[in-house]
Amino acid sequence: MTVELLRNAVRPYAWGSRTEIPRLQGRPVPAPHPEAELWMGAHPGDPSHVIGPDGTERSLLELVAADPVGQLGGRCAQRWGNRLPFLLKILAAEEPLSMQAHPSAAQAAEGHAREERLGIPRDAANRNYPDPTAKPELVCALTEFHALAGFRDPHRTIKLLKAIETPGLAKYTGLLEAQPDPSGLRALFTTWITLPQSAFDELLPEVLDACVRHLTDHGEFTPECRTILELGETHPRDAGVLAALLLNRLTLRAGEAIYLPAGNLHLYLHGTAVEILANSDNILRCGLTPKHVDVPELLRVVDFSCGEMPVQHGEADGRRMAIYHTDAPEFELSRVEWAAGEGAELQVDSAGPQILLCTEGDLLVTADEGEEVELRRGQSVWLPAADPPVRVRPLAGTRSQLFRATAGTCED
């Protein structure tokens, strides 16, 4: 058995940070270009590479395809075939991402089959379902992390709309007042994202001016208004700016997480986080992007359930591990922390395919046969299901943090 480091791909999307991922990996800052995501897994578009003891590398995608049972475990391979079901990321957002939702497993399978029958190329710009799988995700903050996620309670949204009410906005406030429930949210959301451009161009400046006045008056909805102004400045002709008025505005502290199941409309605003998601590319965008937006298909997928977005802190499992529970069968994420001066070992049992990611301090990963690998901040290792447990402990008595990603339940 070998404990093998991963070489992971950095995705240079325009909304990324030039400092956070390089700093995490101990590279010079700022980077020449934005670095948005660090991918760890076997995604076909940019798989990690396993570094062998002699320095040779092999794609994790190829390893899993060649030996799905040994790499994933029998039950996981039976359910997911030769596909690692999760993708682990470091996400570093300097600017807001697109507003989006993801399909359920049934919606993804149906949409993929439909687009296959229509002959739409899988890499086409107007392709909604390049694969037949769901894409639930969980994001856990490493720094203060800002997001919009899930529809706010309609009564609270009505209060926000009245706080920034303008002549043009009043009729839309009334629309939600008449039906303050998921059906009313669907009606208002649909109305806003299908507004004629001329009507939107009249309404948005009114809304932005009202947000400025609310900030000047130190109103109750200051965070929400700041976000609308930021989005309105970067996307002045995009209906997603109005849709953002309907979503919960969240600020996560380090270690806090939100789970985004199928249909949850969300938008990451700013900050650095660990994200784990199903290994899928299925995205239905609402706006705030130059990419393809398919409104009818989006409305088929979006879940208009409403209320406060649950924030997880991780459920304690033993002295130092916290698990973020979800109903996603594709993944499970846990966090392990050691305070400065602690040196106790943690045994990581074989529980299907696993990736261990160090986000703070330096760690030593030891196999049963005594082989050791130093896991530095920003590095990760791959643990196949067939390998025995390993032990992990911090080096040099520093405060250390480890994230452990593995598959969720492999039962049908």
C-alpha cells in the first residue's frame, strides 16, 4: 500500500481570487491571473493526478476506470459504476458567481435523455444536461463566506420590498402580498425573470436608488441592499438582480456550512470555502452570467420552498471530528481540527474512496506498514477503498485542520 499525494488542477475563472488559493498552497501572491477553484477528484474535465512513490503520475480518472472495485469499494462501484461520485474543491470567490440551481437525479436523467435524442452536442453552449446525474453540493467556509441561498420567507421579503418600495416596485410587492407562499414566490420570480428589457431598464434604477437611500438611513436590510447594489453595478441589465431580492442573504463563519439540494436557487458572493458536490456538470442558470439561460427549464427545476436556510456547524463525532450530514448519496464531508500543541493521532478507517485535504498546519499521514507522507497546507492525498486505515497527526505542534471527503451511502 502507498499513501499518495494528489496533483490538482486550478480553474482560472474570471470571478476567482488572485491570492487565496496561492496563499493556501504557499505560492507567491498575487497570482498572474484569477484562481477560482482547486479541483480534487476524477472529473473528466480536469482529473487529479496521483503521484507515485517514484514521482510518476497517473490520472485518478484512469485509476478508477481501471479498477473501480479496488479504488471505490464494491458497494460504491456497484452503485456508481467506474465513476467517483464526488468532487472536492477549494472555492475562492473574489466576485459573485452566476445565480443557479441544479436538477434532481430524475430531472437530470430525463433532461439528459431528451437532449441526447435531440442531438445537442454535450459541449454545446445551450446544453443543460451534459450528464444524467444530480448535482447536490455542500459548501463549508474557510474564511467569512457570503452567499444567497434559498427563498426567504415571503413575509420577510414583503417587509424588505416595502422598505425599498418605489412606484414601479409597488405592484410587485402587492403580487406577493396577495399570495405569500411558494406559489406567490414562483409567480413573482417568473414575472421578474421574463420582464421585457425595456420594463426592466426602467425598474432597476428605481430599485438601486431605493437601496442607496436605505443604506444612507442605516435601514434593517443593509446587507441585502449592499448585495443588490453590487450585483446591479456589475450586471445592470440582468433580471437576476431582481431575483436576488427573494433569496436568503447569508454570512458564514469559518467552519459553518450550507447544503444545497436539488432545486435550491443560490449564488456565491465572496469568500473562500471547501465545497463538495456530486461529480456532475448539470447547471440551470438564472442570470448574472453571459452563459446560456433557459428560463422554461429553470422553472422546471427550481424549488420554491421558502424559509431560513439551515446553517450547519458539523455534528461532533469523537473528540475533534465534525461531520456535515446531508441526504446526498454521492458524498460526505467531515472536518478535523487539532489545537496548537496537540499531537494525538486520528485513525481514518477505510470507508470507501477518500480524499484528505489539509487546510491549516502540516500533517503526517502514516500507513499501517509505517510508510509516511507529509501533508502540507493546501495538499491532499487519495485513499482507495481497498487500502487499510491510515493514521493522521499534526507536525510541529501547530494548529491544524483536515477535511475528509468520501462517498455517502452506497445503498440504492
